[in-house]
Amino acid sequence: MSETDVEIVEGGEGLATGSSAPKAPDLSLEQAIGAKIRQERKRLDITGAELAAAAEISPSMLSKIENGQISPSLSTLNMVARALNQPISALFTGYEERRDCSFVKANQGVSIERRGTKAGHHYQLLGHSLGEGIVVEPFLITLTEEAKPYASFRHSGVELIYMLTGKVAYRHADRTYPLEPGDTLFFDAEAPHGPEELIELPMTYLSIIIYPKD
């Protein structure tokens, strides 16, 4: 089986993709509540003993709650929530967290004004990032017959380009790469980059930019 093939995971419970991303944790309600309490306690920079005292429960009970080892009563959770200065509903957010998805119909992406727009580079935003920590910007970029070469784009993060139509000599730092439909270029976006020679127009490519959220 090749690296790109999917494999049945042990026990036949599902399929694994080719990605090396760690498996998302499948938390029980008790574990999700415990993780949320621990997160809020650390955010407040207080010890387990201090939170237990404020909630009027024993440190050992708090430890079991945080580790998801017991199913606490609503009255106990209410006391812990009050000690954290949080509504009791906030303790359930980790379990009820919504896993969002962005869906854009064909030709309905949002047109974005970017530095290359004046040079005939048209940007269509295909979605938006929904998580924390990083920003992901997927663009469909079209270069028309009026487009001009521009190889001086620079920004933080990394960028992936997947060619769809047309041909281009794409520069990154001190090298130039000939790209045609089906080719992929993945690079550090802090180095100067951009289409240096427009070989066949019109041209379209998918650009995915990923950078840390401020």
C-alpha cells in the first residue's frame, strides 16, 4: 500500500488519511468539563487547593473532577463555576464546541483588494479560518491578459500554490520555478515571491496562506 492510500485503523473503526496530524481527542462529558475547569483555573493562575477551598470541596474531589474520573453533581459544578467567576454553562463549552465549516459556491467567493490587484491579479477569497492560533486564507487567483509580472510579494507565514490553468515562471527568493496545471509550490512567504514571467494567460491558481494569529 502506498503512502497516499488510506488505511483501516486498528479494530476497523474508521479510516486514517495520509496526514500525520494527531487524532482529535474524543472526550467524554466528564473529561471535557474537567479540562475546561483546569483551563480556567490556570488562566486565573490559582492552585487546585485554592480553587477547591473557594468552591468548598475537597482538593481530592477537584482533582478527580479535573481528570474526568467522576461525574459531579450540578450543585458541585455550580460551586466550582462560581469560584471561577463563570456561569455553569461555560463548563460545558468544551463538550458542546461547534466544529465549523466554511462553504463557498462556485464563483461566489469574496473579491479582495490586494497589492497585486492593480497589476491584474484578481483575488477571490474561498473561505475563512475558524480556529484559534493561526489564520488560513484560501484564495483563487486569476491573472488576466492585462496582468503584469510581480515577484516582490512578502508576508509572514507559509504559502501553498496549486496551478489550475495557464503557465508561469514563479520566483521564490533566488530561484524560479516553471509552474503549469497540476504543479504545486510550497514556501516560506517571508522571502520575495510572485509570478516573474507570465508564459500562458489567462492563468488561475489556488493560493493558501497560513500565518500566526496576532
